[in-house]
Amino acid sequence: MFAAFWNTLKIKELRSKLLFTAGIIVLCRIASNIPCPGVDPLALKDYFAGFENSGAGSGMMSMFDLFSGGALQKFAIATLGIMPYITASIIMQLLVPVLPTLEKMSREGESGRQKINQYTRYLTVLICLVQGTVAATAMVNPSKIGLPAPSSSLVFGSPSNFIIMTVIMLTCTTMILMWLGEQVTERGIGNGASIIITINIIAGLPAAVTQLISMALNETTVGGASFKPVQLLILLLVFAAVTAATILLTQGFRRVPIHMVRKTVGKQVQGGTTYMPLKVNFAGVMPIIFAGSLMMVPGTLFQWLQWYQLAAMFGYNSPGYTILYGALIMGFSYFWVANQFNPIQISENLKQQGAYIPGIRPGQPTADFLDTTMTRVTFAGAVFLTALALFPMVLYNSFRIPFMVASFFGGTSLLIMVGVVLDTMSQLESHLTMRNYDGFLKRGRLRSRSGR
């Protein structure tokens, strides 16, 4: 494996792609450490320290800080990160099959995709304006979004001027990060937006490791619970097992045999038997993202209406939150499959190509078979995905493991890291094998999330 990494530097084209991607990553990390003008860094640091000491930082604030690569705690110009673009892309993917105009554009080839991409950028700007306004308002007056009031002001100068300037700054930075991500996709290695998110998540790993070591040395968790060195060893074993299971979930699929009718094309005979892979986790990380976004609404709404008892019932890590969160993940797993997987169209394509599933008649019976099979496969994937998403909450609630540490044991962060790393290594291996170099694996080969 190490020889394969060394071989990547021997190929000039691949070396250029890797250096270009590394340069973009450095720029993104710099943006995550430049505070917005008008922010009092000392007051903000004390405010977040109060969250950590009280345990409140284990909620949504810590989750946002994780995906921004620590930018939220500094209220950096990259606080929103590239997530508004990801959100806009997801919304557009959901709207394409629903709106006939967008569906027609998607069938127009490259020109149609460019129009959809342009609409995605417009939607990204709109999301940035909304999220930027909420973030800037929270800095001026955190109690407006249900957060505790700070002991001193977090910003300098006029609040209205700060909000206007900050919204413009956050929006412009997100659009620059979006453009940098697109450049990585075109001229670098891997998917640019996914790599930027992954690097932001990995940026929190040293702090999590340091916190684990500190807990083992002090034999107590941040919450004051007992933590022995042997528990650190158990956690490391659990992390290895969860990571291996996540890889299996990401790479797992159900093979549906496909028989191609033999026919002669020129001097070649085409036909034979192949298979169609039905991914166990077809929806990927999308159900967790959708569920997490929706779960922000009840608590914030009840807090704003001053219904504090209901707000507590739907507070992060509460039993009500956990149950509803798990149910939404299960539901969105089926929703995404129903929206993106079209068994009727697949059946028609097989029929036109002269292919069929052995023992299943072409046409509607094939569509019914694919629908039933995909439903069963999705159930297994949804159950595992729900367990993976809830595991960090179990670690925090039952064993008082800090959120920063527990977040790497499952949920969105681990799924994104595993998926992006496998995707990137798959592309690297394709470049190596194309130039007659050995890949990363002695047996078999890596598969990307797209099933290549």
C-alpha cells in the first residue's frame, strides 16, 4: 500500500492533481481561521468555553463547529463553509424528478446540466443570505435563537452594521469555497465539495485525540464521570469495529444477475451474463442530513414560542429527539430511494438492450422484482444507518463521552470520511492501474460510492 502512495508521486499528471488539491485545502483551512471583522475573539472564546463546561456544547453548536472545521468557535469568514452549496444541490436533486421543467433540462445533455448548476448557485446564494443572517443575529443576541446570553458583548460597534457586513462576508466566502470545490473536481483529484467537508471534519480529529488522552490521564471525562485507561483501549477497538462496519455498509450491494442476449455486432459477439448492483446504502448520508435539518425546527420553534417544556422534549440528545431522529432517518432512506431509483425505467432499459433477469419476465414483472428487492435491501441499510447515526448519542448519554470525541464513532462525520476516502482512493487506483502500476490492494479493487 505504501508503495502505491509513493507511485502516485511518480506520475506527473497525478502529482499535479494532488498538489493542486493540497493547495486548495490549505486555502480552505486558512479561511476557517480568519475571524469576521467586528468579532471579539476573547469574549467568543469564553462563551464557547462556558458551553463546553456546562455540556451544552454537545448539541447543534458543536455539530456545526465540526462541519465548519472549527470556524464557528472563531466565527471565521468560512463559518457557513460549503454546506449551503451541498444543501442547494440536494434540493435541486429532489426537485428535478418533481418539476417537469427541470426534468426536461436534465435530459438536454451538457447544456441542461449547466442550467441546473446555475440554478443551484442561485439557490446557494439565497441559503447563504438566510443562514448568514441567522448566524450574525446570533452573534449580536444569542438569546434570539434560544442560546444563553453571554456575559459580555461578542461584537464591536453597531449591531446593524455588523449584521450587514457579516452576511456579505459569509456569503462571498461560501461562493468562493464552492468555486474552489468545482476547481478541485475539474483539475484535482476527487469530488471537491466532499473533500472540503472531509478536511473540515478531520481538522477536529487532533483535538478529539488530545481530549481522549487527557481523559485517560486524568481518569475522568469532561462531565466528571470515571474514565479508566482500559476504557480508552476499548474505545479504540470499538472505533475500529465501527469503521469496518461503515466500510461494509458503504461498499455493500446485492447482485441481481442480468443475462444479455447474444448478438453479433460487426465481427464481435456481444452478450453473456453480468449483474446489476443494488447498493445496501443507496441513499448514502442524505437521510442523516435531512433528518438533522428537520430536527432543528421543533426545538428552535418551541424555544421561540417560549414553550420551554416542549423545547426540552425535543432538545438535542433527549429521548424524544433520539426516537424521532431515528424514525426520520428510516423514513428518508426509503424516500430517497423512491425518488432516485426508478425500477420501471430500469426495466424498460433492460428490455431495449435485449437483457433480462433469469426467471423474471421482461416489463412490469421485472420492475416489480427490482422494486421488491430494493425495498428489502433498503430496510437492512436503513436499520444499520440509523444505528450508526444514533451511536454517538449513546456514547454521550450513557458513557459521558464528549461530543467532539463521540462524533467520530458514527453518524454523518464517519460516513462522509469513509465515503470520500474510498472515492478518492478509487480514483487514485484507476490512475495507477491505467499506467501499469500496482494498486492499493493486492486482491480485488476499490469501488467508489457510485459503484464504478
